[in-house]
Amino acid sequence: MRTTMLSSGMVPFARTLGFSGDRSVVEPYTRIASSVSSSNASSMIVELLATKLCSRKMSMLRREVLHHFKSLLRASQTAFKEDAQALTASRKKINEEYKSKKHVKDQDSIIELLKFSKDVETELKQNVIQAKEKSPGKFELRIHEGTAKLINFPFREDAELPTFKTGRRCKKP
């Protein structure tokens, strides 16, 4: 009876912490708490649920960090295709940045770093292009499907360009 009362009372609390309302999540904690005095039971359940929620969020964030790391490496591969030096430098920089931020534990900071990583990825995919010199002064651009393209207006051959009058200048005295 006591377990049921604690369980039904803790389900709404579990929802506020981010758990679903099913009793299978809360039930093991209420069984533990039923063996403890009632004054300590609710605080113990709160701590256990918060720890469980925190570990779930952190594991989800770890998964997202790895996903962003891999997608950043893929973006650098497409941006610097056939350029071993640039590819090696970008891979090295990505690894250094991720290793330097490895010890960040604050979830808000991790989310900010993930947003920054996503911005860098879109920058690499859309705005970085390669150019190879085919002949002196002529370059060939390697534009891939992810490259952002602007609207280009064709040049009219019969367009009249404005001319400016050339007049005499005043002489200095």
C-alpha cells in the first residue's frame, strides 16, 4: 500500500523531470524508498530520478557529439577532396578542438559547442570550394552539390555602359 502511494505521487514528479508517466521507470525507486523512513524516502527518490535523468541526457549528448564529429570529418572530406595537405590539416584541427573540449561537463556548454560544430559543418559544405590552376591565370573550380550558388544574371552584349565626360581640370595657381 505504501509503495503504491509513493509511486502514484512520484509519477507526476517524474514527468516534470522528463520521464514518461509509466510506472516501470518509477517503481524500482519507490520499492527502494519503501524500505527507508517516509521522511527520507521522497528525497531519496528525487536524487535517484535526477541522477537517472542526468545520465540519460548525457548519453544522448555523447551520441550527438560523436554524430557531429563524424559529420564534420565528412564535410571536410568533401570540401578538400584530392588535396591531401588541406585534408590532413583540417582533420588535425578538428581532432585538436574536440580533444580540447573533451572535459566540458556542463550540458548548456555542450549544446553551444554542438551548435558551433553544426555552423562549421554548413560553412564547409556550402562556402568552401577548390580551385585548380589549369593554365597560367585560368582556374577550374570544383563545385559540388552542397555548394551554395547565387543567382547570376547573364551579361548582355548590347548593353550600353555609362560614359563619363572628361573635362579639363583647373590649373593650380
